[in-house]
Amino acid sequence: MRFAPSPTGPLHIGGVRTALYNYLFARQHGGVMILRIEDTDSTRFVPGAEDYINEALHWLGIGIDEGVIEGGNYGPYKQSERRDIYRKYVKQLLDDGKAYIAFDTPEELDAKRQEVANFQYDASTRLQMRNSLSMPADEVQRLIDAGEKHVVRFKIEPNCDVVVNDLIRGVVTINSSILDDKVLYKSADDLPTYHLANIVDDHLMEVSHVIRGEEWLPSAPLHVLLYEAFGWADTMPQFVHLPLLLKPDGKGKLSKRDGDRLGFPVFPLEWHDPKSGDISSGYRERGYLPQAVVNFLALLGWNPGDDREIFSMDDLIKEFSFEHCSKKGAKFDYEKGKWFNHEYLMNMGDAELALVFKPVLAQNVDVSQFSDDYIAKAVGLVKSRVNFVGELWDQARFFFVRPETYAEKDIRKRWKEETPDILRALIEVLHSIDNFTSQHTEEVVLGWIKEHDYHLGNVMNAFRLTVVGECKGPHMFDISELLGKDETIARIHAGIERIKPLDNA
Ligand code: GLU
């Protein structure tokens, strides 16, 4: 298997899915996963794009066996370093009469397009053009020797059925007459075009399955013809064209602009455009866990055949199959992405989550004051309330700093004339408790409230207001257990001193 991105910008989330499916299939079958950089179009090269691809795949745990970094026996793995190889295969096609040399300048081609409606460079027009089929051999040689710029075009036989067998699409047959004589090589930069390089490399690298986005399906008939022209039809890879990722409303292809417009990333990592300086947001920087992104993407276009949704990478490797890939485009449901992240946070051990949370915590407090165990417990109590690690601070803040202010609307609702006296009595009750565990403290305090016939909601919420600063958060006695008796009591004291009743306006 190979993933063969062109380094023309940040890897789109659809490209990540393509890489993932290649990886899953390779691992499932004990195959090899190659990362090939297709950089033959020098005009579209973007600095930083190749590093970005490597970093994104690494972050997501999509392992590469052979590639520019990993090495391997089939290199170089960057097409711009394979010129010698391509030259040889271009020559083979020329020698076999399967391709020809053409000298038409861009201006001449334009003029022809003006003159003939729907002009196509093919069997019906090629003899009217300036190429090695229409010109005498010595003239062709003279032009080449004189350094005239030229291209090599594929000589497509008209009126043949071309059959593309696709594992998702089924059999697609087209007539070769609709294809033009594609440019395979340009002397100007001594480089092949995508089509030639792609086919030669897939052949030489012994690729068995070409899994790629649906946008490449129109190129597939041409690729089939190239395999035949080279005499490689027997070892032609199996094609698999993946359905598109669609906009959330299902209307059209998901684009970078949808992400900007609807406020979600369409790139795995943040991307700083080297030319414009624009920053596009990434899943990693938004606080996504890589496993959640992988799970989310895997299910955009594939399903396990039942309603299971949570799959580790190992599960996916076991279960993935093309039979369960959809032919239809997959709607990009970003809310579902958040849900996945939430599920993965919930399933993470508290200690592990605490480790990820620590850098966020460190931006707000001196972490050395708190034990790892304390941080883990705090995180464990609030994790069900968040989708992202970054949101944990907001939810867990009161475990690390005393309330500086108290929520006005909660004061209005819960802080009565008699509240300070009741809380003073509560302090006495708490003082007397030796075993300050959540369950025991709850028993004692609720018993005391009942005994005095206090209003349960008002007393508990006033208690919470002094400790948390507002009437929200996890179970109150879990909070008091973690904060400990002294800290809990100190906060109630501070609340009594600082909170003044407000009119219930
Ligand atoms: N270089 C092509 C791309 O950027 C690869 C297409 C293919 O996988 O054949 O997507």
C-alpha cells in the first residue's frame, strides 16, 4: 500500500482518511505501508508541506514502513529524486510507439482551442499538430538538438473499451475516445507528470492496492491504459476510490472554507501558510486526542456493519473492510467528532488525563503545590462535563484556587438572612467529623439538615457557593473530600464573611 500525497499545502482531513484506510488495510494483511511524496509539479510546491504530512501522520499513529524518513529498498521515495527512472520509462514508451514527442507551444495550443470548439488533443487531431507523428524524423531530431521545449504525449488508441475495476465502485467502463493524449513528460523541467510517475512508481514499488480519493477516479482509465502500454497489466494494482467527504449539510465537497465558516478544523494540525501568513486551525491544537480523530475519521465512509462506534486502532485494523465502505459521500458531522473526543476522555484513566491536563493547569497555577494524585482526582470528578482537555480548567478551577468572587444569581437565589448562622453551625458539624470521606460526610450532614428541618436545597447550595463560588460542579461531598476538611471549612468562613444577601429582584 502507499499513501502518495503531493506537498502542495497542508494535508486535508480527507487525505488523512485516505492515509488511514491504506494503513488499516496494510496492517490487516501484513502488508507494507509506503509514504511517497509526489512532488513532480514544481509550480505547486509549498515549503513545509512535507514536514507537515510527516508530523500529522505521526501524531495520529498512522505508521509508515517505507518512506523518505524511514528508508526502504524501493527508494528514493520522493519523485523529484527519481528522474533517471522516469526517463528510462518515457523512452520505453517512445521506442514502442506508445507515446510521441510534441512541440506545440502554449500559444499554438491556445490558438487551436480558439479555432476548434471543444478541441481535444487525440487521434482525431494529433496529425494537425506539431509532433513526431506529423513531422519527419530528422526535423524532430533537429528541434530536439536545438533545445526546443517539448513534451511526451501518450498515444491513446481511439474507440477501445477501458475497464476500471474498483473495489467500492464496481466495474466502470469508458470509451477511450473521450480521453486526450495526456502529457507524460515535460522537457522544460525534465520531469514526468503525475500520471506517468504515479504508474511507474506503483509498479516498481509493487503496490497491490491503490486506495485514494474519488477525485482520482477520472484518471483511472488513463492509468489502466498506461499499465497496458508498459506491459504490466498482469500486476496492475486493485483500485479503490473512496467516496468524498461532504459538507455537514451534505451539499457538495467539504472544503477549507467550510471549516472557517462553520468553526471547525479541516486539517489535522494547525497550518501556518508560508505565503499569506494565514493560520488554519488543526485538530491537535483544538485539544483533540489523536485516537478520537482516528476513530471519527474511520467511520466517515466505513461502518462495522452494526451500531458499534468506539474502535481503537487495533480494532479498526481487525474490522476494516471495503465491503462496508459506502459508495455515497460521507457527511462531515463535526458534532460527532466532539462526541468521540468526549468518549475518549471519559475512557482515559484519571492519571493519564491528569498528565495531559498538567500543562494547561501550569498556565494558571503553580502546579508544584498539588500532588499528581490530587490533580488526577480533580480531573476525574469533572471529566464527564467536558469534550476537550482545555475545558477541564474551567470545570476544575475551584480545586486549585479559592473562589475570588461568588455568582450573583446564585446569591440572590440561595443566600438568605439566616444562611450565615446555618453555615456557622455546619462548620461545627464538619469539625466534628473525623472520617471526611464523601459518603460519611454526606450521611452526617444530611442527617443534621433533617434533624433541624432546614431547607435542603438552600443549605446545600449556600455551602456549595462558598466552596465553589457558584452553584455548579460535581457532587458536593466529593468536592469536600478532595479539598479536605481544613480547606472546606476555611472556604465556608471566607464565604460567610464576604457574601452579603442581595435582593431577589
Ligand atoms: N499525488 C496524488 C495526490 O496528491 C496521489 C493520487 C494517488 O493516490 O494516486 O493525491
